[in-house]
Amino acid sequence: MTQPPAERRRPSASTIIAAVLIVILAVFTVVGAVTVFQLREPVTEQGERTEVLYLATLTISFIVFFVVTAGIIWAIFRYRRTGPEMPQQVHGSSALEFTWTVIPILILVALFVPSLILVLDLKTPPDDEDVALTIEAIGHQWWWEFDYPEEGIRIQATPPNYDDLEPPALVVPVGQTVLIRVRSTDVVHSFSAPNTLYKIQAIPGNVNEMHMKVEKAGTYLGQCYQFCGLRHSDMLFVLDAREEADFQSWLREEQAKQGVAPPQQHVEAAGD
């Protein structure tokens, strides 16, 4: 005589609640990772490398966050105490302890090596022959001045009209390595255009350097990110990246406007 099939056990209410909470956690984790935790679109070669490293770090971080949080939720509801009996006690597992020690070490090493390589590249000045343009970014209370020493022009050398504020433009050529020397004449400022994914301090009595190669023409808003006094919020600038021909045209116009003669080699070349 055959026995009737055993009745399938239905999941408990606590198990269902845990599963629902884990699904909600998964949705919030994914939505957060692809929305509020995303960076501005990078427009420089260095920014693109920074974004790759950031996305790798973000992915690993959210996976660890989800696994740990989901495990805690599951344990709270699945193994909660429901009676006076004492559950079985586990006093250690060498394999488990070895696993949760080795995995974080591997993750840290995998993130440290590319991070170190990127930081060294960002902090190491390019060779002189690789630099197409050198600009001095000078922080004042409360505006940015841009000095093109080899071209003989200065942008926003005096305070702007704060009643009708027009941020000064840092004009650079696309596809060329630009070296920017950042300093301050008064207090500590912070120089950054978010689309470059890079920020550097402007410190009185010190010159900090950053280099970048903009890959995409366009205008990108920048500002001071270090509170520096009453008009800190007005300390804006525009990163204006132009194709080489447009940049050279702008440069000639600015030199003519400021009464600056073109460099001698350009004059000789034009005469030939």
C-alpha cells in the first residue's frame, strides 16, 4: 500500500517577511548604485580612469553591503528565539574565519594597486615636451584669475562685478595636455570642475600642480570648494574646452584685446 505524499511545508511568516525585506533591500541597493552614487560624466582622460576605478570600488562596496545586510536580516527572522530552549552553540569554524579574513584582504589589495597607480599618475607632472599649455589658476577672495604666462594674457585679473556676475573662463584646447599651477593670494581655496573628477587645494605660499587632457569640447562649471569667506558661493569659473582652431582664434582675440604682441616665433612664422 503506497503512502500519501508528504504535505509540503509552507514557509513561516518570519521567513516571508525576511525574504520581502531582502528584495526591498536589493531594489534600493541597485537603484542607489545607478542613480545618486553616479559621478558627473568625465571629460578628461584622467577623469575617465578615475571613473573606472570608482565604479569598480562602488560595485564591490554595494555587493558587500547587500550580502552582509541581507545576511543580518535573514538571521534575525529565520533564527530568532521562539521558546525557552537554548539553540545549538557553535564555538568557531577555522574554515569560515579563514574565508572572511582572506576575502577582504584580496579585495583591499585589488583596489589598492590600481588606486596607487592612478594617484601616482595624477601627482606626477608630465614631461615638458608633453605639455601644450601652462596656466596659472590664482585664487583670490572671491574670484579666480587665470594667467597664461607664455601667451602673455590674463583672464579676470581684477575683481568681477558681483551684481552682474559673469564667471571667468578657463579656456583650454581639446586633446592637449594642460598643466595648471594652482595657488592663492590670501586664504585656502579649492579648485575644481566636477566633470574633471579632480580637486586640488590653492594654498597661500604654495603652488600645487594638476594636469589634464580634455577629450570633449564644451563648457563645464567649476568653483571653489573650500569655504573662504563671505562671497564663497560667487567664486565660480567656467572650463571652456575648444577644438584647436577655435582655441587659437580665441587666443589671438584675447592677445589683441589686451594689447599683447604674439610670441616672436609666431610672428616670424607668419612673415615667412
